[in-house]
Amino acid sequence: MLGLLSERDVIVVSLLLVFSYALSNYKSIQLVFHPDRYHGNQVSNGIFFEGWYYKLVLNEYENTIVAIPGVSMNDDKRFSFIMIAYNNNSHYFRFPYETFSSIEEQFLATVDNEKNIFSYEKLIVNLQPNDEDDASESFQMNLTLSSHLSIPDLSVIAPATMGPFTWIPTMQCYHHVLSMKYDIQGSIQIDQNEKLSVTGIGYLEKDWGYSFPSLWIWGQANQWENLPSTSSASLFFSFASIPWHFNIKFPGFLIVFEYNHQFYRFNSYLQSIINNLSVNNETNQLSFTVYDVLFQHKLHISTYCDESEYVSSALLYGPRNGGMEKFVHEILGRNIYFDVRLSKLIQNETLNGDSDDPFVQHGYYEEILFQERAVSIALEITGDVNWLTEELRKTYENVYPWNFSLIRSLIQYYKLIITRFSQHCNASHSVLVVEHW
């Protein structure tokens, strides 16, 4: 009895500790499940940044427009900013931090004493360049955003885009996709040009932490050359070097492909496997293949551009070394594309050891679910990404062979158990029917 009481005491104390921790960290825990909201209210000192990224592809403009509101702070200074990327140029407007405001209960941020408003529903911009700004054009936007397509959480343990990594309080940079796709309607005026009524498609994400990674690859697309208007498809991918304690770093990736409102996730925290990541910083050539952990789906992505056309990029500011530095090259041109193919992997009962294709060797064949070319893409390749390709190659070579065989065996046993169970149920049902008669 004493032992039983002692065990209960341990359980009660443990529950009280968990409850007190949750109570004292209520706001931080709340932000885990609402990563779209502003995190800076929890920061009193040290280095911190936060920014929301709006990508706007408008029918009335040839070039994609990007709007990024945010804040940057360290022990010496704090300020808010708005960055506009357009026509391969960036325009960087700075404001006193005191002119930035946000609402705790929802995603709503304003800059320059509410002259600029950013939320799920509205994007309002009124920007005139000053001498201290790195900007040469003025921007007025009044846009209504609607029909957002958000990525559902996997579980309480794996919320938001980063899943379980969202719970870790010491990450260098957190990333969250707020909307894979949304509709745009409103008006825009750039500099002294005519004010235009506009419609289009957008994308919305955010980053926060204390610095961008030392190297990364990032891409996004939600418009396609030949996709019927009745269908929907959106793509986001990100590879990065993730620093950890004791000078350890490891490669991580987040990949989400949506097709007709079904989400296919290929993430490092889900043990997905990358094969043949090939990157060229100079030519912006990129290709890779990724498999989910159960080898049920395969996603292949590669860039395509006309060699006769120059692919230009805008140079953006990003958080680094405790401040904002101009070092991020982002491609927003219309002369570079993503070729995207999603396949379902179907398992045969027989193997084919004569084939060079490892999947065919293990008795798989592909059923193509989606194959299209994405237009109006966004792409960033920053840093020595050869490290990423090498680390992911090692992971593939070390994990793939035994994982493939293991998964294939597990699936076979699973099918066998289901088959036997079904046969048993059918046999039992037949006996009951006979006895009834």
C-alpha cells in the first residue's frame, strides 16, 4: 500500500510540475500552435528577427512582387522594416520599432503607425523612400486576400510546418508556411505610374529566430502552365544547414506538395529520403528526388530555363550577424521554371535484379499522379550548398539500402496479416450463416 501511495505521489508531483510549467510558459506554448502571430513580445534582450513574406503574382504585372514586413533587434538597436522586391530590384524601408504593433490573439501587424497593415485578409502599403532608406520607388497597395490554403497540423507533437522542431526553444531559425495559395484583389500604384486594379495568386510564409542559416535552398510555386482551372497544386521546399550544440550541424529539409487539396509531406523529421540533390549556384540549376519513409510516393523537382536567356535575381536584406544585411539572392523571373512530377510507388510481388533502377530491383513501379511545369516561381540558393548535397548523399547511401528492404518486408507482412484476417472474418461469417440456416 505504501509503495502504491508513493507511486501516486510521484504521478501527482509530476502532473503538478507539468501544469506549473505549462502555466508559466503559457504564451510560448500558445505561439507553438499559432506560429503566424508575432513572437517578439517574448523577447526583452539579445538578437531577434521576425518577418512575414508575401509573394504576389498579379495578372496585370509582368513581374512578381514580394512584400516583407518585419522587425530586427539586438542589444543596441531595434527597428521595424518593410522590404519590397520588384523587377529584380529590392526597396528597403526602415522605421522606428515603436511604430510597429501587433495583436496577441491573431496575426495582424502594422508598421509606421498603422499606415501599413499586414494580415491574412489585408495587405495595405503606403511607402515613400527617405534618405536613410535603401529604396528608389514609392509603393501604394490596397489588397484583399481570400481563399487561403493552409497546411494542416500533423498532431500536437508535430504542429506547424516544422513539426516537432517547433517545440525546441533554441533553433537558429524557425520557418512556417501560413498559406500555400490565396486569391488577390485590389489596387497597386508603383512610383508615378498609373494606379491599376489587380487580381492574382499569392503565397505567404514567415521566419523568426536570431539568424538565417549559413546556407540554404528554398523554392515555391503555385501556378502552372497547363493545369486545368478545376485543379489545384502548390509547392514549397527548403533545405538548410541546421546548427546544433557543440559545433554540430546537420542537414534538414521541409517539402510540401499539395495537389487537389491533398498534402504530400516529405520532411527530414518524417524520415523522408533525398536522392540525387544537384545544385549549381551560377546557373541556378537544381534537381532532386525525394521519397517518403514508407516509399509510397516519390516527388521529383528540377529547374528549367532557356540557356539563351539570362536569369536575374533581386538582392534582398536578411538577418545575419545580429542585424540586417543585403546578401539574399532571390529569383523571381518568368524565364525559369520548375518541372514537377509526383508518383505513387506500387509494389509488385516479384523482384527484377537485372534492372539498374533500385526501385524496379525491389519490385516497384511508378504511377504518375501529377506532372506539370510551374511558372512564376521563386527560388533562393545561398551559401556553399555543396555541403548539403554531400551530406544528403551520405544519408541516402547509408540509410536507403536497409531501410528499403525493411519497409518492403514490413509492407509484405502487413498485407499478409490483413489478408489472413480478412480470410478468417469471411470464414467465420460463412459458418455463422450456415448455422443460422
